[in-house]
Amino acid sequence: MRLWYILRSRLRSILFRDRRERDLSEELQLHLECEIERHVADGVPEHEARHQALRMFGGVEQIKEASRDARGTAAIDALARDTRHGLRRLVRDWRFTTAAVLILGLAIGANTAIFSVVNAVLFREEALADPDRLVNIYQNDRAGRPLVVTSYSAYTEIAEYTDIFAATMAGSMPNPGRYLYDGAVRDAVVEFATATYLDTLGLRPSLGRWFDETEERPGAPLVAVLGYQAWTRRFRADPSIVGRIIRIEGRPVTIVGIAPANHRGTVDIGLGTDFWLPVTAVPAVFANLAPRDASTINAPFLVKARLREGVTLAQAKAAMDVLAQRLAAEYPDQFRAEGEFAVGPGITVVASTDVRIHPQADGPFMTIASLVLVIVGLVLAIACSNLATLLLVRGAARAKEVSVRLAMGATRRQLVRHLLIESLLLSLAGGIAGCALAWWGMRALQGIDFPFRVDLTVDYRVLTFAILLSQVTGVVFGLAPALKATRVDLLTTLRDEGLQPIDHRRLTLKNALIVFQVAVSVLLLGGTSVFLQAAAAARALRVDYAVDGVAMLETDLRFAGYSEPDARRLFDELLRRIEAIPGVQSAALVRGLPMDVHGVAIVVDGGDGQKGSTLEAAAIDAAPGFFDTLRIALLHGRVFDLRDRADTPRVAVITERMARQYFGAVNAVGRRFRSANDPNSWTEVIGVVRDTGTGDFDDDVLDPIGPLFYTSYLQSGALPTTVIARTSGDAAPLVAALQRELRAVDITLPVMTAQTMAQKLEGSQAVPNVIATLFGALGSLGLALASIGLYAVVAFAVARRSREIGIRMALGARSQQVVWSIARGVAGLTGVGTGIGLVLLVLVMLVMRAGSGSADIGIGSLSVYRPTIDPVALLAIAAVTAVVGVAAAFVPGRRAARMDPLVALRHE
Amino acid sequence: MSDQTDLIQGTLDLLIMRTIALEPMHGWAVAQRIQQISDELLKVQQGSLYPALHRLEHQGWITAEWGTSDANRRARFYSLTKAGKRQLETEVSKWERLSAGVNLVLKRT
């Protein structure tokens, strides 16, 4: 009972504060009046009675305060009071507030945006039924580490273990594809999966059904399940889509269901899968992937299984070891190949809850994610120290207010609390601004039509992150200035000595903060320069072929329902028309471009009886005229001509990189290699050409030259997709001309891309450009923040020294001398900061150069991991910070120099 | 003033609770009643009365309600809660033991 009273009274005290205050006033008022009446009744005249009563009563406010204290709500009252006061103060100093909120908003916004990307890729979990019983199963490579993929035939063997696994499924890696719907051809992410896929995961389709085993049989009519995101975004969540036919990669496919809302794909890295097709649809839809009949080696599947009730992980591992031994004994040929894709005789079983993307990739992904977070964290650190500087300056300006309050009896604790609440309010506002900025930024990102779509949504984790971040920053940047501001010498401050002792100490908190900001900005600028270097190097490598005057047009005949011979005739017709355009010097049909290639696995013939090894290379289906049009120089042998037809031996032209890397000599003419999937596809090298940047192939965005070979589409049987043409004039009008010719041939054909080659090249460098731009933005943001801090400190120092400056000028100092004395201090601070930053930068680069031997992470080896130390870049960074420092000192310095000595002396 | 006794710390709570145990009353009446009953020996200052009332209310011993006073004025009437009644009994017995003890010491030395 009593507890109830206490709780109720406390709650009332807090919630109905105003009423409680009114009650108290009224109560005291009544008491006073009763007292007066008593005196009047005793015969005292009324005004005398009032006087007496009031005197007896004592301080009304003190009684109120004591009564409030008795209720135990004093602390909350004080908090509310401080908050109101702080808000008023922040509104009054709106210039300072706006600046601070902007600074914080930018920093917290950047952090929140980056975190939400990391969150989308690495942290978001999906709701699976009983996830503890799910395991991931991988075939090992020869070193015994889990491979990226498992073959379909191995999957069928694994699925036989029904005593261990209640259910087993295989899903492919996401593949880029295209679909035609509503008259438009769009990019899509396509996965191939088994009929058991969804049941194994323990999920239910949100609409319709998953495909069943009859639909998985070879030759069955094609069906697909639509991804939930694609359904809501691209089909406006229209339920009647189930049962309709969509053309995927040109093939009619019936949609049978919609995937669960929270399931984004087999490998959930934020790419939402748009379509799931049965595994048997692979050869029908993607001719170059052939898992069902392929060897154990090169089919790209990820296998998951659900353990039977009572079966432990160890039992599953033991069973898979037995299977691995059996496979090794039954198919010795499969395990003989060497190279990157080679399968070793082993199978790894891991609990699904322990894997995010892949056992081998998780570590590096986490490292990269934390690296990125550290980098944006540095910007936040700059913003924090920047605000701390501003607050220090403001605290010094408020020294008088603080000392008056101390003299009036406020405790230091109260004052520190008060100042901290102000900075927490600031950081909260900054956090809200940051969330708004991050939200806006992500919307802008989503608006760009990327070939793939990362699902960025602000979930509770992102919001918690932003709010925690803002509150932590509030304490971090607020505490030191608050402690410093309240440590004042009451007497001197109150006496208002106009000429304060000038602080000649070098190592003040303010100076340290400025030096820190400059140093971190230099680090960020250093990062920018490294990425710019790498991007420039990549550009230099890629433009080793002439793109000026070249235009390209890509179409896709599969969506127009052409038979293959008709398609060939149509392309020949198109080529003839384009060659007839005035000014066109040469034109060629091609499938794939140097910046737009597909990767294949090949086996190289050692020539001297050496056994073949499986290697990775990029391939382009070119045609006679291709090398002329792009002016790619021939080094050895010959390029294709019309003699190389389907009925003549297969030939290929390779790049010098491939020649050197896979054949050991630039002149590899006459050597042989074959596709890893087809033992009868031996192909002879007839020519070696100069390297071109292959760009997006693999993950190696900054090391764009990989082994690449060209085959003739006349031999490979693949249909061309693209026509390129070179003109003697400007390429831009040619783009329009190409489109006109395409329409003239068949008005229904879709235009996938129509660009000048220069534009296409630019677009292929989007990734390094985005990285460099991001770094540049962060670096400039940091530098801008640091210069604001520098400016504030200098301006404040000048204001404080105005009387000293006045005296100096009255005594005959010239304005240059004044400016110089101010500039000297600034130069010192920036100099020290830049120095420290450069030393740190070089150290970081040296560490990266030394420690980058571990390129064995399966996701490429970015050359940026081995940055070269470029003295020009370092000098440029130093120059930039110097210029910013001078600019920050110039304005206040000039104001000081222009000061009228009389005014300055009368200051305050 | 000199003939009035300052209240020992803690006894004010006891007196207030004892006073309002008879009937609910408002602050001024509580002070007056204590003064009257003690033959003007004990005078309760406002500066201690109201904090004490609020403290007791806060501790859940007493509760307050708005009502109308004899002079037809709105006033806050305090009354004991059940827990307050129990608390009063313990406090009274405590006080009796204490004062008996003090009296004995004063008489026998």
C-alpha cells in the first residue's frame, strides 16, 4: 500500500509539476491569510497584521524549495530547469548553435550513413526457423580451406544423407541477368535454387508457392519465384503478378510465388535477389553456366542443410568426412587439377549462425568494414575536438557569467551539470540533423540506378547507433570545456581586469585540440591522395586503347524472339548499314567490351606433357574489325578474320598479360588452352595483343589488368550484343546515328546502352571514382572543420588581446607587425599539426606496405593496400593545410590591424 | 520566543501525525492545534511545517486532498494513511521509551 502511495506521489510530482507548484503556492497563501486573520482577530490593524505575518513567515521561496526537496524531485526539477535554461541559451546564441549542429550533423550523418551500409551488408539477421540447426557445407580447396562454391553433383551426394539432415538445399551465387516486363528491359539479380530451398531455411513464401520437384526436372516449363523487394519496388506489390509470364534473359518464365519479405538471398550481403529459378533452368537461361552436367569442379552453389533432431554438428562433420573420402576415391580425376578453382578432397561443415558471408571472407569483410568505420570515426573525432575548441572559447567568454554564478552560491557541480546539459542538447540536435542527413543521403543513393541494389534501410540498430553516438560525443566534447570553464579565479574575473595575463604557455588544451584536428585532416587527405593516385593509375592503364571517336550500342535480341539464324542476319544487316554511315572508318560486332567482360575458368596446355591446371581468365567474344576499331596493337601473330569460321579449328587472341602469366612468354602463338568445363574445346593462340584495362572483372577495381583472351563469335556460336564504330569526327552524333540504324532494322529492339566509348569508360571507373570522392569529401570535411576551429581560436585570441594590441599600436607598432604576431601563433599550430599528420601518414603507409602480404583473402588484392609514398602528394597536402591556416588567421588578424587604438584601449 | 521550546529533530513528524490522526486538517490548522494543545509551549515554524508535511506525504504516511475549510476556503487537508497509522503507533511507543529513559536519567543523577 505504502509503496503505491510513494510511487503515485512521485509520479504525480514529476508529471504534474505545474499543478504541484500551484498547490504549494496556494497552500502557503492560505497559511499566510489565516495568520493575518488571527492577528486581526487579536485586534491588530490589518496592514500591520499583514506585515507581522509576513515577517513571521520568512522566505516563501526557501519554504517552497525545502518542500520540493522533501519530495525528492529536486534533481529532476533541476534537470528540467537546466534543460530549459540551456535551450534558451542555445536559441539566443543561434549562430554558434547553427554552426555546432551543422558540424555535428555532418559528422554524425556521415557515420550513420556508413554504418547503415555496414549494417545492411554485415549485421542484419533474418528470421529463420530454428537457425541453430542449420549448417553450411562447403567443398574444400587443396589446402583444406572451404571453397567459395560447392558443385551440384557434390550437393546431390550430400542430400543423400537423410539420416543426418532433415532437409538439404543448394542455391547459386547471385547472377546478373535481365528481364523484360511492361515493354522495358531491366537488370535483375538471378539465383538458381533447388525445390527444397525455402523449406530447408524454414521460411514460407509471402504469396503463391515455391517451385516443386516436378518443375525442377530438366525440360519442365520455366518457373520463377519473385523476390519480395523486387515485387514491392518494381511490380508495385501487385498480387496478380503470380501466374503471369515474364521474359527473363529472353525466356518466358511463369511467376509462381513471392519470396518471404525478410529473405534477401542465399548470400545476404544486401543485394536483394530478384528472381529464383530452378537449378535446371541454368542451361536454358544462362548458356555459359552449366552446373547440372558439369564436373564436380566449377558449378557455383552454396549448400545449406538442416540437422535432424538429435544430430550434432560433430556427427554431421564425421558423415561429411566419410563422403569426402568416398568422392575422392570414386572421382580421382576431379581432384587432380591445380590452380585457383581446384577442389581438394575435403568437406567443411559450419553452423550457419557462425557464418555471415563465407567462412573465408567474413574476416576480411569485417576488417574492411571496421577500417571504413575508423575512417569516418576520424571525421567524428575532428568534429568533436572542433566543438570542444568552440566550447572552450565560448567558456572563456562566459567566464564572467560563471564566476557571478559561483559567487552567488552555485556549486561547481551544478555549473558543470548545467554546461554538460547544454552540450548534450547540442549533440542531440546534431544527432537528429545527422539522421536527417543520412536519411537524405541514402535516399539520394537509392535514387541512382545502380546495376545492383543494396537494401539500405534505417532500422533500430542504425538509430541506436546514431543516438548513442551523439550522446557520447556530447559528453566527450562537453566535459573538458565544462570542467575548464568552471575552474575560474573569482576575484580577478569579477574585477574585470581588461588586461588579462596573456597565456604564453604552448601546451594548452585549445592548442592540443587544434593540432589534433589538423593532424587528422592531414591523415584523411593522405588517404584521399592514395585513392586518387590509384584511380589515376587505373585510368592510365585503361586508356591504353583509343576511345576517342568511338561509339557503342548494345541491344538484346533474345527479348525480341529472334531465332539464331535470323538474329545473325539482322546483325549483319545492322553492321552493313553502320559501315555505310558517312565518316565511319570501321565497325565491329562484339559480345563484351574491355571494361565489361565475363570471367571463365580455363585449363592451359603445358605443352611439354605437363598436366593442365585450372586458371581464371576473362573472355570477350570479338569479331573481325574489333582490334582495328579500338586500335588495340597487335604484338605477335594475327587477329581474327573471316577465315576463322565455325568449321575451322578454334582460335583465340590473348593479351600480353595472359601470355606472360599463363604461357611464360609474350610470344605464345601456337600454344593451346581449353575451357575447364569442356575437355574437347582446345583453342589455339593465333595472336597476342597489347593489354587493355579490363576494369570490372573480378573485385580488383584498382588493378584492372587481368589475363584476358578474345574468341571470335563466328566460332563460339554466341550471338553478339554490341556494335562499335569509329568515326573520323565526333563520337556523340554517331551514338544517335547508331540508334537510328537499329530502329531502321527493327523498331522493336531494345537499346540497352548507347554511349560514346569515352562515356562507357568513365562509367566503368565508377567504383574507384566513388571511393576517391568519398575520401576526398571526408578529407575536405575534416579540413573545413579544422579551419573553423582554427578561426574561432584566433578570432577569440585577438578579441582578448585587443587592449594589448591597442597599446602596441598606440606606441607605434605597425599593422603588419600586429598581423605577423598573430600569424606566427597560427603558423606554429598548423605547422606542428601538419608535421604530426604527415609523420603518421607515412607510418601508416609503411605499415600497410609491410603488412600486405596477406593478399590471400579471396576478394582481390587492391593495389591501394600497397600505397606508394609520393612526396609531391605530401607537399601538396602540406600546402593545402598551410593555405587553410593562413586563411583562418587572415580575417581576425586584419580586423586587429585595422583597430583604432583608442577604441581598443577603451575596450570594455 | 524564548519561552518556546525548539522541537527536537524528528519529533515534528510525530506531532503532525498525532494531530491529524484525530481528523483531517490543513497546514495552518495543524500548526495552530499543536500550539494550542501544548499551551503555546511548542510553536511550529512554517519553514519546517510544510517541508515536513511534504516529506510525510512523499513517504506515504499521510495523504492530501483538497477540501473546504471552516472559513469556506479551499485548503489542502492532510490525513493519515493506513501505513501512517501503523507508523504513528511505532513512533509513539518509540517516543515514550525515549522520554521515559531521558526522564529517568535526569531524575537519578
